[in-house]
Amino acid sequence: MVFYKKSSHARSLLKGISWRFLAFADTIFVVLFVTCFFEECSLDDALKIGASEFLFKLVIYYLHERVWLRILKKQASTSKEIFYKTVSWRLIATSTTFIISGLVLTSGFSRIALYIALTESVTKFILYYFHEKLWLKLPLGRIRNAIFKRKNK
């Protein structure tokens, strides 16, 4: 296993963007699933919630990533560290989802917004854990070094 002592701001930003695209797709699916279950199906609401989450949570995710780097003084690399990081992110993200859903849906802060947040907490918990594992395997530093060495020659 590769251990990273430091993670660049660019890596945190790229990681945040890749997560937000994955999470955006999941959010749209979850909102459609839950709202259709309550016979209030709305692609428009799903896209509004997904887009709002994309923007707000990209910033929140970046800050969360940097806080964890500061706490651990390295990239989360063990299953235990990744699990704790996943739990902390889920608490923040689920609360944010509930707030955004409540503001967008015509039913407001109803059981639909709550079910969206709770359903998403399960799907995203799993997705986030594996997203973290995948990013541990990406050798972005070595790729960057290889590119800059070629340009300097």
C-alpha cells in the first residue's frame, strides 16, 4: 500500500470534483426514487437538488478533506481512518442534503426531505468509502512528476 505524507490542494480539488460528479448522479437517482414513491415525482426538483448539492458540497468537501489531512497529518490510508472520515462526511453531507431538499421541495421540510437524506446516507456511505479507496491507489504525484520531467527536458 502506498502511503502519502502530504496531499496537494490540487489533489483535494480533483478528488472533490470526482466525488461531486458521482454524488450528483446518485442524488438525482435518490430524489427521483423517493419523490416518485410518494407520487410527487419531479425531475426538475431532482436536478435542482443535485445542482445545489454539487456547488455547496464541493466547497464543503474540499474543506472536509483539508481538515482530515491536518488531523491525521497524512492521507487517510487505513480502513479505520477511511471509515471514520466516511462517517464524519456522511453526518455533514446528510444534514446538508436535508436542508437543501427542504428548501427546494414544495412540501418543504417534510418526510420526503427526510427520506431523501436518509436514503442518500446509505447509498453515499458505500460510494464514498470506495471512492476513498480508489483515490488511495491513484499515483497522481508520480504522474505529475513524470509530466513535468518531460516538459523540462
